[in-house]
Amino acid sequence: MENHILEKLYMVIQTRESANPATSYTAKLLSGNVTQIAKKVGEEAVETALAAVSGSKTSLISESSDLLYHLLVLWKATGVSTRDVWAELDARFDMSGIEEKDTRDST
């Protein structure tokens, strides 16, 4: 998945961490605390859900893009890599959603 757009975006986020927060929104987010980034992810998730029920495909695409960007920033801020998430998704691939949820509920 090295050439996947989410990989490319994550790499850009990594490079922006050292940028000037006055000129880079990503650097500004990363210079704050994880709670603020998490709140932004929650806000974007709500906006994405609302766009879905509004019936506007254009809005849903736009809000989904915002959500994915902020989620990747959150991953970077907390030390989670795209490989970590891809490995977890890969591990769940042959398991039904019900089975996966049951394994989490039993721990």
C-alpha cells in the first residue's frame, strides 16, 4: 500500500510536524495536545455522518476527506503508523464483523 493516497498523506503529515505552526495547519495541530486533535476528529466524524444523511454525495466526499486527514494527524500525534492500522485490518479481513466484535467483548 506504499503508493496509496493515505500513505502519501501520512508522509506529508510526518514532514509537516517540524514546520512552522504559524504557516502550517498540520504543524499547528501537532504542536497542540492529543485531546484537541481527538476533538477535531470527533467533530469531523459528526460532520461526515450529517453529510451522509443529508443526501449530498459531494458533502460526504468532502467531509470524509477532512475526517481521514484529521484521523491521520491523530495517528501521528499518538505514534500510530499506517502500517499498524493496515496490519490490524489485515488480521480482521477473514473474520466477520460479529466474530471480531465478540473477540473484543470477551477480553
